Amino acid sequence: MSADCLFCRIVAGEIPATVVLSTDTVVAFYDIAPQAPTHVVLVPREHEPHAVALAAAAPDVLADLFTAAGDVAKAEGVADSGYRLLFNTGENAGQTVFHAHLHLLGGGPLGALAGARPEPLR
């Protein structure tokens, strides 16, 4: 646990959150600034700064995040209609809390994932 990490403090119960799922490895709670009708944040109990670091340190916990996301999608009623799973890794990607976390977004049409690119990917 990192004492100055918002998500570590939520996992520890020091900061309140509306928890929708809690397992030995994952805690899922509603985002306080939702970007979709359903917006749940899934965090590993273990602190790693981003998804790639989590994959390197604890690939089984990364898999647990996806399993938990499926359970949350079913519980939230978006499993059949569709939902998006999203990791932001790094400041330029919009990561604001540097504790690996997976966003589950759904509950309606989500639109494009990102804006137009200045040139095609090669």
C-alpha cells in the first residue's frame, strides 16, 4: 500500500466509496465523475503504477481484474448490451491516479474511443 495513493486508501477503507464488488485481489466501485451511465473502476488491492507494471508483477491479478469486470458487467446489467473496458496508462493517456485500474463503461452508446489522428498509424 502506498500511503499517498487514493486507490490504496479506498482499498484500505480509509476513503469511502460505493463498492460494487470486493474479492481477495480486486475492489470495484462507482467512479465519482462517471463518463457513462455505468462507470465502475476496478482496482487491484496490490499497488502497481499502471497496467503494464501489474502484468509484469502479478499477471494473475491482471486476469482477476478482467474476471471481476465480467461479474460487474452482469451485475450492472450491461453484459448483454455491451460495455467498454479501458486502461489509461500514463499522463498523456489521461491517467490521473497512478495505481493500475480498469474502467468499465456501459449503459448506452459510448461513441468513438478517441479523436481523429493527425496521420494514419503505420
